[in-house]
Amino acid sequence: YNVTATQNGSTMNATEVITLTAIDGSDQVTLSDELTYQGTSQTDTGQATVEILNSLESVVDNCAANVQTGQSAILENIAVPAGTFQTCHITNSSGDFYMGHVPMGIVKMSSKSDDGTINTTELTSFIKK
């Protein structure tokens, strides 16, 4: 992903790489999340279930059903560096999220922090095996 954070007219660019590193026999997956900014990388690992990853990818198929109190959800085509995707555009008090048929489900997201920083993340490429 390309990550852009803008605060008071100043912009920071970074890259984020999320990799599925392992699947065990109980449908647990291990993910590696590497964020690189100005040549410095920080890597975190975490776990999720295959069911959660599959549900993220199915958001588009059930877009209208994803509407919860305080949010809206509509089907929308969106272009990002990785291509053009049909997404479920979800808007809530945290920001805008464009979920699509890609690994991890996230095509684009944009949010505003309490300090006024606007964070935008866009999918730049992916490999689905």
C-alpha cells in the first residue's frame, strides 16, 4: 500500500506491505505488516482466522447489508495505483473505507486523526496465489 499522511500542509509518504506468512491446521493465519518511512522499517505480526479474511473480501457482495447505525455503504468503482476495483464504499465517523475483492479486502481508506492528520492508504499492488 501507499500511505500518505497530511497535517498542516505537510505530507509524509510511506509504504506498507502486508504478507500472509503462515496458515496452521486450525485455520489461524499469521500476518506480517511492514511500514517503511524515510528508509526506516517497522514490522509487526498478528494473527487472524481464515474466516475473517474471507469475510473482508465478501463485503462487496453484501454491501447494502453492511450498513450499521451511523454509517452508509454504497457500491462504487474506484481507481488506485493497483487498478480499478468495484468496492463497497463505507463511510462512518472514522472515515471512508473502500472494500473490494482483494487480499485483506482494503482497496483504499481515508481517516482524520484527532490532531487533524489526514491519513490515506491506497492499494498499489497485490499477489493472490
